[in-house]
Amino acid sequence: MKRCLYRLSPSFVLYTCLTLLGPSCAAHSECLDDIQKAGVLTAGNALLGAHPSLWQDKDGTYHGIDADLLQELTRRLGIPRSEFIITEWTTLVPGLKVGRWDIVLSDLTITEERIAYANIAYSHPYFMLYDRIIVPENSPLHHVEDLKNANLGSVLGTTDSLTAHALVEKGIAAKVSDFNTFGDPFVALRNGQVDAVVVDQGTLQAQKERFTGLRTIGNPLFYEAKPAWKKAQSKASYRLGSEGIVVRNTCPRLLSAINQAMDDMKRDGTIRTILKRYHVWEDLEDHLTQNDQAG
């Protein structure tokens, strides 16, 4: 899963773009009616070809969590077809606000900071990200307590790296080695340059295609809010790390319809089935993806 680009580094650029852009003059008061009239639901996505989120075959067919979710959402909204519009990460929300696409479905995590400054609305969450501590199967490390002298590998500029550094600050681990790509920490782990890797569970699943013989230790590590946003996040109805579909905040009927479809998909097990299909389901997703969790 494309978590460096998706969670922190470009989000700083994205945050800057959103702050400068402000409310869009192209917002529609009857967004759902416009979509139904057009007969197509368009979704902005920053396609990076990452498994298990979204990738494209040579014949143009899309696969992954985003593709399955968009197809099911379109069906439940009663819209004849849907279409991904591929764009740069930094243009996802600005493009939404000027009406280039109807929604953003591209693994955008929900934060109170984004909601406040970007003037956007998120659907109820459909997936929950959190970090895992990963070691080789033959590692002598079996418990979090074993990490005291460990060198943790992570990815520069990501929330994963912040988690890893927090473990060092708390005296749980010895140091962090940050790398530039998601594959690099796993190469370092295989070569014995680091003792463990800290990344999210989606990235772990994607890297399992290249690196075998991995296991996790300890419980999931949930993301912590920035100090300035801790109070706001503590009052939020979702846990930090949740991903949602983004709509213009001037489209309340569209948001309501999407939320109803998402809630139905949770109740009937559709979201669980999709996440299991791509091997990123864990039992705790059953409640962490609900929109009633305090951060």
C-alpha cells in the first residue's frame, strides 16, 4: 500500500494546496441529482499501482480495494456506471472542489486538520490503518520487550516513521533507520541491517509478495495525533488512521447516500469480504471501521 505518499509527505503539499485554494465556487447544491442525470460516478484517484489499493492491468482493467468498493458503491447508489479519473496526489481535493470528479476514493485518511482547513467532508470509514512491528520468522525477537536494543527500519516522511521514533523516545527500541522507499526497510531487514520494520498492515501485505518468512510481534500500534490536534481528535467519531471517501462539503445529499451505502456494506459484510479478498482483514476492523470510535 502506498503509505509514504499517501499519508504524510505529499499530504504536507496537499495541505498547502487546500489551504490556498479555499472553498470552491464550482460547488453544486444538488450533487447527487447531477450524478444521477449524468449516469456516471467519477472518482479521483492518484494511481500509484500499489497492491492492494488500486492497480491497472495492461488491458486497462482496475483491481484492488478501491476498484471493488467503487463498483459496489455505484451499484448501491443506483448509478449506471463509474469511472476512475487518475490524477496527481496533490490535485485530488483541489480537483474535487472545482468539479473535475464527484468523489475522491484514493486511501485518503481522515483527520480533523484536513476537515477544518480543506472544507471537505468524509464518509464513514471503510478501512483502518495501523502500524505493525515486523521481524523475520527466525528472529530472536518475540515480544515488544525484546526491542530494547533494536534498530527499527521505517520509511522517511511517513506516519510509520513517526511511530518508530516514538518507540525510541519511550525507551522501547534503540534507534530508527529511515529509508526512502517501502521496499528498502525490508531489504535491510533481510540483510541484517535492521532488526525490525515498522510499517502499516497494508504495506506489510504488499511487501509479502516480494519478501517471505515475515511475522509480526506485539499488538497493532495506532496512530497518535499531532500535539496541536490531540484535543480535536479525541472528540472525533473515528479513530485516527481511518480512511474515507471524500466529497465536497456542499454535497450533503450525496454524502448521506454514500454513508447509507457504506453502513449497509458494513452490516451485510461486504466491506469485510472486500478486505479479506486482498488479505488485509483483521478482526479488529469490525469495530474500528465503524464511525463510532473515539480517537
